[in-house]
Amino acid sequence: MTTDDARTPASRSRISQRIGAIEPSATLAVDATAKALKAAGRPVIGFGAGEPDFPTPAHIVDAAVEAARDPRNHRYSATAGLPESREALAASVSATTSLEIDPAQVLVTNGGKQAVFQAFATVLDPGDEVLAARPVLDHLPRGDPPVRRGRGPRPRRRRPGLRPHGRAARGRPHRPHPRPGAVLPLEPDRRGALPEQVEEIGRWALEHGLWVITDEIYQSLTYGDMPFTSVLKAVPELADTTILLGGVAKSFAMTGWRVGWMVGPLDVIKAASNLQSHLTSHVNNIAQRAALAALKGPKEPVEEMRLAFDRRRRLIVEKLSAIDGFTVPTPTGAFYVFPDVSQVLGREIRGRKVSGSTELATVILEEAEVAAVPGEAFGAPGHLRFSYALGDEDIVEGIDRVAALLAG
């Protein structure tokens, strides 16, 4: 090899192309900016991160304190999770799917994001396609994902150009798309009936031999008469090609505890566990004990939080709908609202011409000291995302600031 042929650190980027291509999480960036400004004394109200403002319920914290005193939890444990954790999760998923889930089909992960990463890493090869409805979660790569734009999935219309090596359809039927907070079924059909779109999508994936990767972390947070329906409850035949993802972060106000999970076929979970053994090993034992208390303990705290989110949901929709140029769908799950702000774009706001929702979010932050996430982060320009997982007073004050800014 000659000197000219050698690839030295000086002749190429110090960062690999794979890692260098990763974009920062927009939601976490907005949240970090809002918190930094607040720490500097600015009265910023942050609608960015999907993080409940409630403390973790006391019985869960008590379980963690007790676990911390137990020397058994001071040592390494099984990569896939404590036996008690896997048993409790298997029982929980069995109840929501009506399938008999074996604890060996469960892998406890360091939060929901690790579960998402490991699910894709386990079943996908280079060149495989992933179908994901838009807006897409901002932690996934963007660009031109092979999906059909529109109000909702139309599984009977196979996308032209879907190649035979297409592998996975990623669905979040309950933190679902194409608008955050929507819960399938999305809309009445022409006869006025609500089609079973979860089943329809599941049967379409089954017909085409696709993996279904579904994040059901918001299963406890639906509103009105909208029930939670797991895709495996709707289409149990998908059990051999479905990976369910979840975690304790949202329903139990445990975002900082970092406990998530994967549930799937035995060979997939075994392979993902092998990956995790090299990547992070097991999840913190104390956090697992806390999650176990959440899963097996009283559900009244979860219902109290759900009712509060329901009240805030109705409040923020009412407030945002009163802003000229905002079109606001009413969410029926999770704790996000995703108004279409395209009618505002092109205006001049305090001497600044706003042409996109990223610019609009910047102006709102700088001029009104309110943090929202621009739709570009989710592959949906012309929108803003507001989380309503914050106090009622902050919702009123924050949206009033936005309204005053845009009216002035």
C-alpha cells in the first residue's frame, strides 16, 4: 500500500458516515433549549417533550427504595430482565392480546428507544424497506420513507414500487399516525361506520408477509369512547411476525426510570437479547423493581393522570382552535396536539417573514417564550406539535402568548 492509498485520520472525517448522518432529536433539542432558557431566568413555557409533569406514584418510589436496600439488586442480573419482570410483562401482554405470552418472549430494555432500535436491528438487513405512516417519530431517519401521504393508511392500496424485499410495517396504532394523538380507526367510512383499521392494516401486513413493529406505550392513555386495541388482539395470526414495544414512561410518569420492553417471537427475542448483552447488558435492577411495582400495583394513579390529561386535551384544543390560521384536530390518545399552521405561514410576525413551521417555532420561542416542535421534525411541514403533559395554568398562559403574538 502506498502513502497515497492509505486512509489516514487527516484524509477522512473523524466521525463515521453512519453516525454522522444521525440528526439530533428535535423534541429533545426543543426541550433542552426551553429548560436552558428557564434556568437562565427566562419565563419559557415548554410544550416540547412528551413528559408527564406528575411525580412517579408513591408506591412505585417506595418499591425502588426497598429494592435499593436489597443486596440482590446490587449485582449483575440476566440480560433479558429479572424473571419477575418478564413474568409480569408476559401476563400484561397476554391480557391485552388474549394470546398466551411466555416470559421467554419478553426482553426488558433501557427505555422505549432501545426497544425500537433493537427491533429494527434484529429483523432488518441493508436494503430492506420500512413502511411508516407520517408524521414519523423524529428518532427515525427521514428523507423519503416509502409511505403514502394522506389522512390515514389505506392498506388495500399497495404502494406502487414496494419491492419484494420490503420487510416491515411500523405502526403505532395507539400513539398513532398520521396525526399525533389520533387513535385508529381514524374516520368514518362512506356508510358512516367506523372501520376496524387496526385489523385491516394487520391483515394487509399478514397478506404481504411483512413484520409489524408496533409501539403500544400509550395504551393506557385514550379518551372518550375510544378503546385501546392491540394489533395482536385484532389479528392474532400475526403473532409470529409482530414485535410489540412498550414502556412505563408515559402511563406511570416514569420517563427518567428508563424501562421499556420488546415482546415477540422467541427467536427474535433471543437474538435481540444477544445484541443487548453486548450493547448495554441488563436494565438497572432498581428501576426494574420499580417498573414491576407499577405493573402489579394499584391503577388508580394511572387513571387520575389520564383524567387530568383528558381535561388538558380539551383545554388546549379549545385554546389553539381560537387562533386564526390554526386548524386543530382533536386527539383521542396520548398527550399531543398537532395543529396545521400552514395558513399562518407567509405572514410577517414582528418584522420577520415566516415561510415554514421551523421558522414559526423559532419566532414563537424568541418572541413569546413558548417552545413547540416544528412539523419538519416529523416529516410533516406546516404543522406544530404541542404536548399537553404540563399544568393547566401553563397551557393557558402559553397558548395565550402564542395567540397574542400572532394577533399582533
